[in-house]
Amino acid sequence: MTIVFVSIALNIHQVCVADELYKLTNGNYWFVETGDISKDYSKGGGVNDFSSRPYLIRLVEGDESLQKALRLIRDADVMIYAAAPLVFLKERIRTKKVTFVNSERWLKRGLINLLSPRLLKQQWYYHICCHGKPFYALCSSAYAAGDFRLMQSFKEKCYKWGYFTAVPDIDVEVIQKLKRSVSTVRILWVARFLQLKHPERMLQLASQLRDAGEDFTIDMIGVGPEYDAIATGINDMGLQEYVHLLGAMPNSNVMEAMRSHHIFCFTSDKNEGWGAVLNEAMSSGCCPVASIETGSAPYLIKDGVNGFSFNLNKENDLYEKVLWLIQHPESRERMSIEAYRTMRNVWSPKNAAENLYRLCEGLLSGDTTTITDGPCSKA
């Protein structure tokens, strides 16, 4: 089976599953990069050089690369179309071969997003040219399928997908034992300091936990436009003893911090398309408390099993979930272990690639393929 993935750039959240698909197809996997590599399309972890990947085709390298990409788009058994010019999708749809669109949610701001020229263009093309074709959706957000449903698109053709970060081979039970020696509960927040990430919620949480007399600290990693306001807020609220701003740090250091903290808070709103930092925290055995509005949380978290989700709009919901975890250390430890197992066994790049391959085999042969959980299960 030959698979081609077309997107603006190969980034840190796609490369692990791309590597797995390359191995799984015995070298018959290709990633067509349509963007300008002089620009920064990286996600989380900064600029990364993936130019040595044998499956990478960069269109900026000239006409030979473009012609090779177009041949693959026409001839491959399966194509996955992500953030890329519509011309490549049009080229593929003419072939009537198995094709997926890979998408986060479209309606982050609600129905007003329907006025987006890019969305209108894609939906017009879908409804005019794609009905009755073997065209499916890989939803990199738990809310993407609902958005497609509102737009009368991909009915019964939506599958779960996401961003996939490397899952380290760690002894998660030993890591939990090491944390037992730390009496102060350590809480971690990692993100750019942006309004959509709601760093101010961590100050509110700290104030509530302090007033409840809990023994805790909150470390916040990252920089951004809201950083100074948060620093001022810490001083104004007298939280210097409890909340520490650690600034930016390399991804390896972030992962180390995740392994040494007890609880990870993910406070973004619905503008967070996916949120791969949640993958990383769970992969490190750090018990998550994540906003249900983010694209990844409903897929990754099973409440009370491997962490908690919370509602940003429900007063005290974050506080109550974190407080419960502080006061129930054995349950917190159990959830931390299950969080790691979820990433290792279900949402890993390896399992995602294997599930996608199985799904494609079924679609190509006309057989029913039932994947009940995780990547490529029905959305």
C-alpha cells in the first residue's frame, strides 16, 4: 500500500507517526510539504530539521519535486490532505481513490466561522464534487466531527485522529514511587502565555488552594504576551511562595519536569485545536486536569480513570478536581499510571499508524474494519 500525506509542513507533532507509517508500508509512505521552509510552521518544541527524512518531498525544491508529488497524488492507494492548497485535493478527487481530509475543528468561534472564505471554498468544492466519492475525515479534534455534521459533510465518514508525540519508554510505576517522597504536591502548567491558554486560571487556583490550607506549589513554564501580567498578578495576590514562573526551556527539560510533578493543568479554551502538551504530560505519568473545550481532552481523558476534564465555564470546577487529587494521593497515582498507559498503548504514534493502515486496508478491500478505541475509531 502506498500512502501520501500532503500538508504545509512536516512538524514535531506529525513526524513520529510519519516515521511509523514509512516503516509499516516498507518505504511506500510520502509526505509532501507544500509550504515555504524559510517560514516557521513548527508546533511546540521550536524549529526542527526533518530534511533528512527519506519520505519527505519539498515543493520549494523545484519543478521535479512538484511533478513527483503530483504523480504520487494521482497514483497512491491512499492520500491524506491537510493544510495545503485546494489544487492538490482537486487533483486527487478526480481519481476516485481513497482520500482523507485531516482537520482540526472549523467552527471554533461558532457559526460565524462559516463566513471564512477558505471554509466556504472548501465546503463548496466538497458538496459539488465529493459526494459519493471514497472521501473521509480524520478528525484532529474531538469537536471536528460535530462541526462537519453542522455543515452536512462527511456523514458517517469521520474517524478519530490527532497529533502524536513520542511516548518515552519509562517505568511509570517507579516514577510514581519517587514522587511519594515529596510531601508538597507539585502542580505544573506548560504553554505559551496567551489569552486562549488562560494562565490566569492558575493564579485563581493557587489562591483557592492557599485559602484551603493545602501544601502545594505551581510551576508555570513558557513565555508570551500575558507573561508580565501573570508575574504582576502573582505579586499583587501574594502568591510568590506558591507560584513560580520558570520561563522557556528546552522540550527535554519540560518532559523531565512533567515526570517530577504530580498534577498537570491544561487550561486552554475552545481555540486550542488539539493541544499536544496534554499528550506529553500523560506520556510522562503526570495526572492531567484538562479543559474539556480543547480538541484533545475528550479523546484522551476518561474521567476518573486516567485524569479529569473540567469545564472552564463552571465555577470552581478546576479547583474541585485538583483539590480532590491532592487529597486522594493513591487515586492520583493510579490515574497517573493509567494516563501513561493510555498514551503508550492507545494514542502512541505506533498504534495510530497501525490503526490507520488497518482502516485503509478495509476501505480499499471493501471489508468492514472495526476499531473500537483510539485513533481511527469512529468519531
